[in-house]
Amino acid sequence: MDHKTLFIGANGDARVGLHLRMANRHGLITGATGTGKTVTLQSMVEGFSQAGVPVFVTDIKGDLSGLAKPGGSNERIQARVQQLGLTQYQNRAFPVIFWDLFGKAGHPVRTTISEMGPLLLSNLMELSDTQEAVLYACFKIADDEGLLLLDMKDLRAMLSWMAENAKILQKQYGNLSSASIGAIQRSLLVLEREGAEQFFAEPALQLQDLMQVDFSGNGAVSMLDATSLMPQPRLYATFLLWLLAELFEELPEVGDLDRPKLVLFFDEAHLLFKNAPAVLVEKIEQVVRLIRSKGVGIYFISQTPSDIPVNIAGQLGNRVQHALRAFTPKDQQAVRVAAQTLRANKSLDVEAVIGELGVGEALVSVLDENGQPTMVERVFIAPPQSRIGPLTSDERQQHLSRSPLSSKYNTYIDRESAHELLQMRGEELVMQQENKKSHNVQSNTKKSPESVVEAMAKSTARAIGSQLGRQIVRGVLGSLFGGGSGRRR
């Protein structure tokens, strides 16, 4: 294989590689548990890194952390290396940056409430349509009044202020039911209990830190520790959807490049779509379809192709299918579906072969230089050059201590935002009322909410002015789906 191709595997004279120019056309790795999907994933991540392509990968079981250390020689790997004729194979480590939404096994991954936007927040909190409409109103009011929604205490403060001033706000923003506001606040408490409060904070993740290349020209491997996210699949899915949408919003159009600017591997991909509302799945489909023009490739890893919605699966041109076991009628149906997703090869009974594949074997069909699927081939997957298996806790901590991003992300920042400004203005209002002579208190009280809004807008204008390159509460998916995120779509 040449430098323009990522080698996947071989079987005799049949050698299969992924054209880097077609790597932004997305892909899918499927197969039953224990058939070799993780090793295939690790080998492909290495291939992209060596080609100078930065990679983002979710590590579901902790096994992929071994990418940061050289592999060890054993008879099985050496036999596979000789079988495939890998003359340049060598045990080596790759440049890995560890991330963790909870900040324990990697650098903290953070974003702001405003950047997440009301659509994804509503999905994360499982809000009803009525509650979602109130949340959209909350973002719109914050936008109109120049209030930054950075963390969860900002959102709580904004919701409380809306409840207190619902009658005044109703004329411009419609009915703001106290019951709906209360339901959203209770959902926020659940998120806090699950640890999401650490995710909505600053400093927020900067995308360029996921798109680095080391001094040797290897693409950095940004690895999200997702072991603690599996009990919270909705938070896991929401983060990944946010990342996709943020990449789409931020990256310029580049068309088809010689190699992608970034490749993302999403393990346990079915969690992205499980229980997601139809409107959100539709938006994911649009992002997957359009993000390739930004030079980004997306690869989903799951057990069967049917785990992925049909309209999204249709965009995944590069396929690696490991073994599936057909013990039940449902399993047999999954095998038939998997076989139908691969371009037929007259010399292979694909449906039969899927059940016969050994560990480390796969059926592979990729896009050729013209973007057409190649005939499926049965191949042995190339072994990883890095360690197969996880780092120890000490090894991970040592690796983290040497990371150049520690000083940037490991210290929490709490800027002045909606919570502080609303609290400050409330205290000022109380002081003003206490100092006034007792005349017509009721009249003054009726006017005060509007004066608070005016004062807040003026006091925040200067602080916010330098930070607004786009609407405060644009939220992800804003420009793609039209309008600001303050309007319900």
C-alpha cells in the first residue's frame, strides 16, 4: 500500500486499504462482542495517525488507552505480521491526549450552556414539548438581555428570574408556565446528581486542540474515556452530538482533500440514536451528510448495521464487518441485513461467511478512488503496533502529568455571567427599596422588574461586547438549521 492508502487487511493476493481521499465519506465497523472490533478500531486509528490525520475516539472499556504505549511481541502477532507481509511493522506508541467529561481519567471536557443550545439540552433532560418551548424562551430572553449562560447555575438563575417575572415577560415571550419552569429545574437537579455540572463549565473545549499533529507528523489521538459514561447513555450521546454539530459550525468548507482534517470514531454508536426523538435523528443525518465537506470523517462502531438509522447508514461507504452469530430468528435477520449492506462478490457467499469469520477476520468493502464501493473481500485484519489492552492507573497519570494541555484545561474558571449579574442586581434592588421613603411601595414594585432588565442589559453590554462573534445563545446546529436557537423550530 502507498502513503495515500490506509492498510486494513489482506488474504493471499487480496489486499484491502482505505483511500485516504475517501476517508471523509464515513464508515462503519460492526460485529458481535469478542470478534475483534476493538482491535480493528485500534489498527485504523494508528493508520490515520501515521498518515498525519488527527483522530478523536471514544474509549468505552478503557482498552484503547494502550495506544499510548508500544505493543509487546508475541507469537500470535508475529505470525499475523508475517502472514500479511508487513515489512515495516514495528512496536511503537502513538501521541495520545486523554479526555474525560468528569475530569478524572483525562483533561476535563467542558462546554457552556449557550454552546450546547436548547435543542440538545431538551433531549438530554428528556423535556416535553411544552417544557422545551419554555427552555427555548429562556435562551431567547437571555440573548435579548445580553446575559451569558455559561454553567448550570446561570441557567437555574435565569429560570428562577423568569418565574418571578412571568407576567411581565408573557406579553413578549408568551406563557411561561411555572409548572414547566419547575419541571426544567428538577431535571437540572438530576443532571447535577449524574455529574453533568462539571461538563457545563469553563474553560470550554477548543476544537483546534483535537486537531493537532506532533513534531514527527503523526496525528494526535484525542481519546475520550467513556467508561463512566455507559451508565449515562443520554449524556454520552448528547456530548457526541454536540461535538459533531460544533465541528460543523466552526470548520470552514474545504471539499474533498487528499486526507481528512479529522476523523472521529464513535463506539457503541447505537446509544446515539436510542430513544432520540425523530427531529434530532433528522438533524444528525444532515450533519453527517454535510460535515464531509468540512474534511471530517465519521466512523461508527456497533454490533450490527441495523443499529444505525437507514438514512445515516446509507452515508457510510467504508465498511468492516466482523462475525455475527445467528442463534435466533432475530440474529438470522441481522446477518441477512449485514450481508445486504456489502457489495456482492461472486466468489463469496457473504451471508454464510459472516457466521464463519474467526476473531481478527472481517469482510471489508471500501470506496475506490471514484467513490464507488469495492467488492467485499474476506481478510485478516492488520495487528496494532501499540499495546493491546489498557494502561495501568499509574501509567495513565504519568502520561497526563506530561500533557502540554494540563495548564489550559485542568483549572476551573468561573466568569461573571447570568447568575452573578442577576444576584447583584437583585441585591441592588433590595438596597434601593430599603432606602426609599415609604410611599407607594406597590407602584415601585411593579416597575422594578423592568428597571432590573434595563440595568442588567447596560451593565453587561461592555463585558459581553468583546465576546460576541455570534449570538450568545446561537447554540449548536443554529446556522445549519436556520435562525437563532432562541426560536423553536
